[in-house]
Amino acid sequence: MGTLYVVATPIGNLKDITFRAIEVLKSVNIIACEDTRVTHRLLSHYSITGKKLISYHEHNEEETAKKLVSLLEKEDIALVSDAGTPCISDPGYRVVKLAWEKGYQVVPIPGAFAGAVALSASGLPTDRFLFEGFLPNKKEKKLKRLEELINLEITFILYESPKRVLSTLQIINELAPASDIVVAKELTKIHEKFFRGKPAQVIQELSSKEEYLKGEFVIICHPVVEKQIDIEEIEKTIKELYQQGLKSKEIAKIISQQYKISKNKAYQMVIKVIS
């Protein structure tokens, strides 16, 4: 009985492959891949020859999964995608699922994953994050999903095409302009570049050169949701504290903590009310 190896491959730089991945690719006779031409280039780079390449992709995966799993009865198979880890915003899920259902061993061979690569170098909070991958193409559905992600108030990771990267950032800018954004372009490749800042800043920099809007993009957003404050309620609280004999700086500190606003803004509100 064979084993299905789920093998991560480089996302750009062919040197970003593990020794274990190369060993597995050398050891198996059959490699299931998205595009045989892409996988052939990787194998040629490492002088791996004599392999049978079977193409699976979004449109034939269900049927091909049956064929691949039937072959597992006699031998091992390596499952790869064009770049990165199979099944992560790439096909492969049906092959892996069927292999488990038929009782075959599934072994992951870890490696590159564009979302994690970008996140590790982003400088944004990583204690909690959500990988979203590709958003819906239709604006209404994209807007709704981005609203949901932003309201979670945790770092989230998106994949985006060069045609839609600016429009996606524009929506984020409209919904939460104070958010922290990192856009990673062409990760591990010659033209790798990171753009960091608030949404409006990143949009401006990305738009500054035509060459920036080429390639593959990862968007990482740490949402900063500005809460609406009730001015009348704050002013009422300020008056009450002032009547209790507190000084302006003490009142500003309390207001800042209670209503989650900056100390400077709180102090200006205090001076306006008590003057």
C-alpha cells in the first residue's frame, strides 16, 4: 500500500525547497501536479528525471483524484502544486480527502506558504491571525466579506491579483482608514518588494510606478476600527468630574481611558468644556 506525500514547493526562488522534499520527489515514480510544465522545470533544476507527471487542476480534480488514489494501491505518489503548499488556495483537497477515506497514509512535507512568508516579515501582530486567501470577485460580496474581517479586529491575510489589488485596498481604506497594511509583491523573486503603512499611503506608493502593479500580491491587514464616540456623553462626564474638583489633566486621563481616545484629544475636549 502506497503513501501520498503532500510536498510543498518553492513560491519563486527555486532554492527554497527542503532536502526532504527533494528526497521524496526523487524516490517516487508518480508526481501529481497542476501544470506539468511548471513541475518539469523544478525537477530539471534538481536533475530529477524519469518521473510520470499526472496533471490535476480545478476542472479535473475530482475525476483525477480517483485515478491517483487507485494508483496508491501499488506505489507512493507525491502531490505538488505549481508553487507553495498544495491545498492552500490551490487544488489538491479532493485528492488528499479521498486518500484518507480509502485508508492510505498521507504525509505532509512542509515548506513555503506565501501567506506565512509575508506575515513573518510584515511587522504586524501575529499572536492571532486569519488566512482568507482570495476574496470574491464581485464588489458587493467583497465589501461584505471585508467588513466581516475588519470587525474581527485581528490580522488577516489576503491573496490578490494585480488587476484588483488597488480596488481591494480602496475598500479597506473606506472601511477602516486607520488600519495597518503590508502588501508583499513577488515574494522570494527578483522583484520582491514590501509596501507598509496606512491604506492610503500604500495605495499612493503602489500607484506611483506602473511596474509595481505586476506579479502576485499578498495583502496583510491589521484592522484598526475607530469607534464612534458620543460627544454629549463625554462632555457630561467631563462636567461631573470637574464639579468633583478634579484638575483638567486628571479629567483628560480618565476620559482617555474610559472612552478609548488619545490623551491629547481628551485634553482638548476638557479645556473646551471647562473654559
